[in-house]
Amino acid sequence: MTQDTYDRAVEIFDALLSGPTRGHHATPARLIQAAELPASTGYRHVATLEAEGLLRRDDTGVYLSGLAAMRTGLRAFAAGRVAPVAQPVVVQLRQATQHSAFLAVSQNMELWVGPHSVGRETRATSIERHYSFDAVPAFTLGTASETGLRSIRDKMMRRAGALLIPVEITADRIVHLGLMLRAPRGPRPALTRALEQAGSQIQSAIAGSL
Amino acid sequence: MSRDNKSNVQRIAAILKGFDADNTPRRTHEILQDLGVSRSTGFGLLRALHTAGWLDRRDHGLWCLGGKARAMIFAPLEPAAMAVPRKVVANPRLAASNGATENAGPELEWDPALVRMVDASRFRHPGPYRIGFSNASTSNAWRRAMLQSLNYARKIAQNQIVSLQVLDAGDNPRVQLEQIDELAASGIDLLLISITSVNDTALSDRLGALAAQGLPIVAVDRRPNDRSSLVSFVTASDHRIGRVSALWLAEHLGGQGRIWMLSGLEGASPALRRQQAALATFAQFPNIRIENVSYTDWTAAGGAAAVARILAEVTHPPDGVWCDSGLQGVGSVRQFLELGLTLPAHTGGDLNEMYQLCLRHHVPMAALDYPAAMGARAVELALDVLDGAVVPRRVEVPVQIVLPRGFETASVKADTWAELHVAWDLGVDAILSQGPALRSALPSDKSRRVG
């Protein structure tokens, strides 16, 4: 095989994996079409990625990133220890607050959003993959703070407010648990309480895994 | 030459998934060895992944996950929440009288078991795997849906699972004991179990003995009281189902009224936990009176029989019927309809017919579907265990609150509307919480729709 063969395999992997973030694809055919792949090989690759847990389908059949993809992403930030607890903590936090809850990783002034669940109270605020901090943040492990975020989409800058609590801090990155806030309001005490309680659960889980 | 017939896409997935939690750099030969491919193929893939940004190169032939892999963390964990154009409260007077305010957020009910982890590295061995499933029964629609979800996941992971042997114990602990032995003797790599009886010591002892011999055991839906033999338990929060449904009923009734309780199967752990949580919640409302508690075996016939029996003894129908599932709830609703009585508020979801009946007859209802999709989740977890991953000791599949529009209460808000949740195009016995397996199954018998 030539190097082109391997480059092409990586392109296919990339195209299929990024498919769910580029639109709603409710059948393998649509995902394959969006990835601009021939149907002959596309089905096999979609089945492979689903079996590997890198893709999954929701109740309506729409393709989403799989839990193994999220786990690999967190490992790439050297934050893989939070992966097993991400789902229960984020979903419970969303259920308790009805605000969009998420795990995220920050490096310097950048914040990458990870596993998340959209809450009805903040449904109007879409969750972006990547934000910049509005101002230089000062975080303390286990303490929630309101943080201004900026994102750029379609050549337009948008602002959002989030309540973030660091759950793991290392020299080059911080893992946060967060809640999106409704625009005109600040964080309510109940939100801060819930976030700090959920954050402490992650901290104890990380401590237990060391 | 490569020693397998895997595609390069599959090999790429294996390379990226092979890094540890700290993204510790891996040596080229180590990656190639795990992959089981020739040097030329391995180097070709590593070079291509590096060029595209999926891998970073470190000194002396070391690799770690790169920037492109970091982008994979963005993952929705649940379907997006529905839009709420305005605050909808079923009874604004009730909300006001309860003193509900913006600041009265619900407390986070945290179960510490959800973040307890277990290292399954001792069970790691190369696939494909043979998995056995000792199923308590397929005696109701939910159990059949859970099995369908499990089979769906097996189909997805067919390259990793060489066989999935399923035995149905018909709710008989003695039969299940024999079937466990039969599965173990067949040389399975992992046992999935949904236990017939939580208190059966013979079953618990046998599971303990098998675990001591090194067989990984994962329970799904129902587990033994003694959980020491289990690596993990896949379930949903029965406590949440019991508590939230009871809270909704009590608030919907304005904190006062007569309630009949219809539980599922006596001795089954989900029924027990839902009932306990509901009773504890009702106890917070001094003017709520629990008039009786019946067991229904989670069947429509059981629900109908219980309601008929109680109606024969009392003069007035109740204000609310708390059901831990719509499996018996449909029997109750049908019974009130047949007798021409005013339909009291009901709880209990799961079954499509429950939603169809309640919406068609405008019955106030609240439902928290016990997710049949836990079957698929159990298979995923089984594969994680056999891959030697760190897994949660308890996995809870999320449970959504489903209410018809206009029936939210001060504390209980809908995750989705019943009008959107119901499937009018599917049969009455469809279980809506089985995930993608629902639509991949054969079409339901549409002739059996609710009339």
C-alpha cells in the first residue's frame, strides 16, 4: 500500500467522525453522503465507528459523537480520569438545574467544551465547541465563579455567561464543570450550590482513581 | 503482512483509543504490537495520523494524542432539551400557594455510587468475546424491549461479540440457577444477568462462586441484594422515578387527596425502590392519604384486576392512581374507562398505549420511562469490562420526565412533552425508551392501536 492509502483512511475517519457536528444525519446513507464517501465503502466504515463507540445514534436514529470519542478527547487533554464520571455528573446536574451542564478543559485563555447536556432554561444559548475567556480568569479548585465567554461563529462574535468550577488543575490545563447561565441573570445561589456539590463528586472520583 | 483483516479505519480507531487517561506517550513498536500489523502498515498509519494532527510526535519514537483528537471531547450526552417559549404552569394558583419562586431550585439528589469506579483490567483479554445473558424473563413488553435493545447493540458490535447466548428464566429463580450454570459451562467470557429474585441466596451464592473463579458479571435492570459478585450494575434511578412521579401527583392534587398505589412485581428491586421513594415523598404531604398498595406483576391485567377489586370495596374512586409503570397503568386507565368513571390522575409511562390513552382521554399524567435502552448500555459496558477499562460500579441510564402540555407543577417540569413523546404510528405495546432499537425493529402491529 502507498502512503496515499493511509492518508485516505485518515480522511475517511475524519469525515465520518466530524459528520455529526456538521448536521443531523438520521441514516447511514446521509452521514456517508455528508462525508462525500462512496456508498460501497461508507456503510462498512460507519458500522466500524459505531461498533468502536466513536459514533452512536440517538432515539430518532440521528448520529452523535460516541462515548469512546469523548473519552479519547479527554485523554488527549490528559484528563481521561474524569471520563467515566462525565455522563452521570453532567446529566444529574442538568436534571437538577435545568441549565445546560458541561465538562470543559481550559488552557490559558481558551476553553474547549466537552460532554454536555442542554437544559431547557438555557435552550436559547447554543453550546459552542470552543470559547475564549472575556478576561483573564482566576480559578480556585472547588470554587464556582461566574465567567464571561466569547465565541465566534459565522464571522460573528457572541458572548455567553457560564458558572465554572475547576475540578482538576494541572500546570498546563484545568478541567471544569460548568453551567450555562441565562443572559440577563447572574448565577442563583441554588445553581452555585448544585454545581459545587456536583464538582465535589468529580473531585472525589478523581482522587479515588489515583 | 498484517495478521488480521481489519480495515485501516478500524486500525485508526484502535490506535487513538489505545492511549491512557494521562495521554502518556507510547512507543512505536508498542502501538504496532497492539495493532498486530506489519511495520510498513503501522508506520504508514502513524505518519498519516501525525500529518493530519491526530497524533503528536515526541522524542525517540514516542507518540501521543494530538490537537485533532482533543476536538473529540465535544459530545452531547442527551437529546437536546425542548424549547420552552414561555413558562407553563398547570395550576398557577397552586404554584403561588406553594410559594414557588425563581430561587427555589430543586435539590441535587446525589447518589455517590455513580462516581465509584472499578478497575476492570484483570478481565482484559483479546476479543472477539462470548457473552451470556441470563434474563429474568420476557413476561412483559418492557422486558422484551430491553432484550431488543441488547440484541441491537450486539448487532452493532458484531465484530467484537462472536456469540450472545440468551436464556429466559421465566421469573423462576430455580430455572435461572440452572441456566447460569449452563452459560458458565459453555465457556462465556462475561455473564450479563437480570436477576429473578433479589433475595434468593442460592442465586447470590452461585454468582459469588463464579465471580471468585474470575468470571466478570454485570447486572442489568435487576441485581441481587448482595452485589459483591458484580463488576457493575446497569440500571436507571428507580428512586427518581418513584420520587418525581409521587411529587407530581401530590402537587397536581394541591397537596390533598386519596391515592391508590399500584406497584409492579413483588420482590423485584425496581418495584421496591420506586415504592419506597414514592411513599417517602407522599409522607411529606400530610393531607395526602394512601388508601392501599397493590402489586400488579407489571401487567395490564394485573392493573385492571387491582382497580376492579378496590372499586368493589369503596364508594368513591380515588383522586389519583400512582403506578410505578404504565405497564399496569394501562390496565387501570382501561378499567376506569370501561366503568364510565371519571378518570383520576395517573402516573407511569413506558408503554406507548399509556400515552395514547391518557392523551386521547385528557387524563392528567406524569411519566418517567424506565429506559429499555439499558440493554444496549449493558452490552457496551460488558465490552468495556472485557477491554480492561475503568468503569463505574453503577451505571444509570438517564430518565426523562414526560408530561402532557399544561400539566407541569411547581416542582416537576417536563423534559419532553407527552404529545411529542407518544408514537401514534407505532403499536400500543411499543416501549418508547429503547433508543434506536425501537425504529430498527420490525414494524409493530398497527392493528392493535388504542381505539
